[in-house]
Amino acid sequence: MRTLAVFVLAATLALASAAFVPSSSQVKYAEKDFLHKQEDLLLLFRHLYEKDWNPQLVAYAKNFAFKDSAELYKHEPTAPFAKKLYAYYEHGLLPKGEVFSVYDEVHREQAIALFNVLYHAKDWETFYKVAAWARYHVNEGMFVYALTVAVTHRPDMAGYVLPAPYEISPYHFINTEVVQKAQQYKMQGYFGMKKVDGVYTVVIPSNYTGWYVHTNAEQKLSYFTEDVGLNTYYYYLHTDYPFWLGGEKFGLHKDRRGELYLFEHQQILARYYLERLSNELGHIPEFSYLEPIATGYYPDLQYYNGHSFPARDNYYHVDQEVNFRAIRQVVDYEKRLRDVIDQGFFVLPDGKTVNLSTPESVDVLGNLIQANPDSSEHRFYKYVAMFARIIMGAAIEPVDPHQAIPSVLEHYESAMRDPVFYQIYKRVVGYYYQFKNHLPAYTYEQLYFPGVKVEGVVVDKLQTFFDHFDVDITNAIDIEPEPYVEGKYTGFGEIEYKPDPVVIKASTVRLNHKPFTYNISLTAEKPGKSVVRVFLGPKYDEYGGLYTLNANRENFYELDYFVQELTAGKNVVTRSSVSFNGYVKDRTSFYELYRKVMAGYKGDEKFPLDMSEAHCGFPNRLMLPKGKKGGMPFQLFVVVSPFVEPKVPLFTGFDPVLSCGVGSGARYMDGYALGYPLDRPVDEKVFYTVPNVYFQDVVIYHKSQGDL
């Protein structure tokens, strides 16, 4: 018997990558079997830290004999991974209740073993049995991580929706005092809470750390860096392209993953820099491992087991004895990267030479920097960013890997909260530009679109504001589980979900903007297919000085990008911000998602499948920087280019209504370099004379809600 959750909460946030362009222009509707599985999948993530929460899930776990399972040990693709995972289970899995980090080598190897069993499970039933078993026996953080990556990459699970990471584990997103209040409400018998539709409900005011702690100027940006949607975006960018996952099996190399890795981080830095300018801050600071780190950070987060996330004081001395070896390693790796970029090649252990001087070599460089399995060299170049994040996080070295207390930098879902994250990746992206600066600037002929001229760009008034937003943090409290009765459950029937007796939400404010449109007027001598890119960048630096284009090119953020059919004569291209490519709307909350799933299952309404909340898009509401109350000048850079067919046509091999197409090699609309034409040094004498290029000044106003 299935029961229906009837709670309707405010919609929550979205997520991840600029490579594939999510589109909700097409919709499919889920069938009953799909919704059956979707419901069961959602319940695996509910009340994560209570393994006995649902007695039927307990039955799944207890009735599944993992070690003797024919589905695992006689299914050849799964067998070796099942043996490895069970060996870990018998001889030292990370205990439940401890803190998991994929940056810990021991944790990572165990998570990879679980991922492989889940990924290679021969069918849904086997997959779910393993998942239920793991939920009961495996560390909570490790379980969620491995399950999320497996669902993301299994072709037969395209279209399935996972709860938002901030709902699964609010501890990585919501400040300690809010979680503490939520637990107090529960422990005090819901005292002071009101019943809504028979359910105890409360909304707890929440703020960002910059509201409480003013340790340095960087805290002014905490509303942006600690935004749950922004951090969710980065988390899913990693689950799409884990640094440890690759090879022919998963096809990630087909997506130009190395180039994408560098470009995504360049775009993050550009977007972050625009926010800095809006808050009277300048360039992202640089650091040295041999000098105190000026920027401290107090996360105000606490793990479920009670340990606080490590804090870093201002002027933190990173060059302590405990870090000497790690610093030496990362400095060596950085020196090797700089050397091979400048010399234009590197040598493999077998003596073969790899070219690093062509435009396409950026993909090789990105793989080398990330040190992923698709890199051609694993001995001489290692995880530069990983070591930097471990060193700079200021976490205490644990006595045992099973007792780690990682910093926010060691979790993908919380790393962007720390201002030092951006300083680390400014260093990483510096290698990207070091490589690009060795390439020749684009010539007039390479930029010119014969017969096409952009006549002008007209943009609506751009206004940003802060709106209120509620995050469901019910998973942060424990509820009384229904007792498990041996023999009462068959173990593999339908799971009955008893709605929680309480709903607790954290209310905060978040950056948003009013919808806007822009119009591009252009002429074309003949009809044809084009690609339009629109970038947003600064007009002035932090001192009020006018930027030169070449010095400013790394600060442009790709606002929109699309394929456009041109007709002969005058064309007016109109685009609305609600339909820009690469962005997604707020994610549906768990309760509303569950309600829709069950309504679809019972036939009361259709359950739509589309990409409007795809996990591979950036939050739409964060596309514009805050600006200033009196208006802040920025500039749009518009370039209309001839269409260049990508190596693999867009959407080949996957259904874009259901999937982001990770590993398909068909995620790109055209064959240009990512970031074109600002990815190479700019010859300003050329850029300002090309007729298919246009610069338009714009002003972004920040308004309070009462002024809108």
C-alpha cells in the first residue's frame, strides 16, 4: 500500500554545466513503472542518518545476502567489484557516522568500489537491493556520493530525479544555529510550532556567515559564495566528471572534459569577479604557500556527528611542519606544469612525445591538470587543485583516516563557500591562460563572418534584488522510526512511505533578477546558419579605470549562446532571459516532487519529464551580478559567427528531454573552442573593426524589494 505525501513547499534551487544546453521546449510524460522506481529512489535519500528509518528499507537490506548473491557474483561485469566491496565491508569500511570526503584516498577507494557495484548492477531490482543494503551498512556520506554518481552515469536511469543535495544533507549548507534550533523544536515536542494540514510546521530565519562574522572584506560576498544553488551546481559538475572516473567505458574524454574543466572554472572566476566589483572588491587575491594566507574563513557549519567544520584564521600559516611534504609536492607539480606549457610538449614514460602547442591541446592540458584517468601521464603530474584544497582548508590531520574532519574545501558541495577556493582556482586557471597566450591571436579572417554586420543591441533595464527563499531542512532532525518486525515484511515489495510528522524550513534571502530581453539587430547578405555568443563583462576595474579588452578578456562571463538561422537582409534576434541556454530554474522540493510522483502514479495528473530543472545547468537567477543601487556599468560583447559543425552533432546518442548526455561526445552546439573568441590573446585593432562583433554598454541596478 502506497501512501501519499500532501505537503506542498516552496520550490528550491537548481544546478550545473555550461557544456550541454538544457532545454524545456520538449516534454515527455512518465509512465507508471518509471514513477514506481522514482518514488523508491527518492526514499533512499530520506533521513539519511537513520538507517532504521523505514522498516521496509531495512527488510531490503537484511534480506539481501550480499556475499552469496548470484546477481552479483555470477554477473561478470559486477563480480570483481562486488568481491572488492565486500572485502572492504569485512575488513574496514568507513564506519557510519564518520565524515566522508572524496579527497581522502581511503574513503575514495571504498566509494569507487560501491559505485562500480551500483553502476554495473544488471537490472533495476539488483541495483535497488544493493542500494538498500548500502544504505543500511555503508557510511552515509559515502553512500550518497556513490549512489549519486551511479545514477548520473547509468544510461537506464536517464530522467530520474534526485533530491537536492541541500535537502539530503543540510549540514553542508545551513548554518549551525539554524540546524540546532530545528533539533530543539524536535526535542521539545514541537513546542511553539503550528500545525498546517495536520503537520507541525515551522520556518526558522537563517543568514549567511557574513551576517555574523566580519573577519575580512571577503565576507561581504557570503550571500553569493554560500548560495545553496551555486554550491549545488558545483557539486553536480563534479558528479558528471569525477576526477577519478574515465576511460573508454564512460566516454568522458569524448566531451572534451579537460577543456571543459578549465573553461568551467574560468567562467566561475569571471562570474565571481563581477560580484566582487559589485561589492567594492577588486581582483581575486593571490597567495604563496610560503607566506601567511591573509583570507580566513569561519564556515559556521557542523557535521551530523557533532564535529565542527574546521575554521581558518586570517593570516593562517600554511607552511607548518604537517604540510611540508604536501607543499613540496604541489609546488613540484606546478613547476612541471608551467615548464611543459612553455616548452609545448611533454614526454611519457615510454619516451613518446605529446604535443602541447596546438589549440586542441587544451583538452590534454586540462586532463593533465585535473590528473584524471583520461590523462596520458599519471606519474609526473598529480592533483594540483586537490592538494591545494587540502592544505588551505586548515583541517587537522587525523590520527586515523576513519576519523577525519575535512574542511569545506574538501567537499564539492561546500567548497565554493570559502573565499580561498577562488584564489586556488585563479592559480589553476592561470595555467589555462599561460597555454592560451602561446597561441596566436585570432586574425581578421578567423573572426569575420562575410556579409554579416551587427547594427545594434538593445537591452531591457537590468534589475537585481534579494528575495526570500525556504530550504527544507527536515533531514537535519531524527524522527522516531517505525519498529522493524522480523518476518513482517517480504523485503522486496512496494515501500510504504509514512509522511514525516514535521516540516522544518530555513528561510533566507538570495540574489535574483527581474526577467529581461535583449534584441540584436543585424544584416546578412544571404541566408545561413550562425552561432551567437553574448558575454557580460566589466567596463571599469575596481579603481574606476577603463579596461582594455585584452586585459579584461578573462573577466567576461558567457551570458548566452545559441544557433540562429539568418535570412537575407535585416534580422532582429530577440532573446528572453527565461530561455537563455545553459540555465535552469529552481529545483522542486522533496515533498512537492514526491506529491507529483504519487499523483502521476495514481493517474491524478501527468508527471512531466523535461530539462527545465536539469542538473547540468547554472541557476537562472544568478546570471546577473548584483550591481549597485544607483546603477553599475558593465558591457555586453556580442559576436555572430559562421556555424561550424561539431565533431559529433548535438544530441547524438542520447535523449535531450531526459539526459544531459554526459559521455556522449554530443554536448556541444558547434565546433569552436570553449570561450571563443575571448579564449586567446586579443588584437584590439582587429576586434574593433570586425563588423560581426559588437560592444554594448549596460547598467545593472540593485533594488530592494519595496522599490521593485
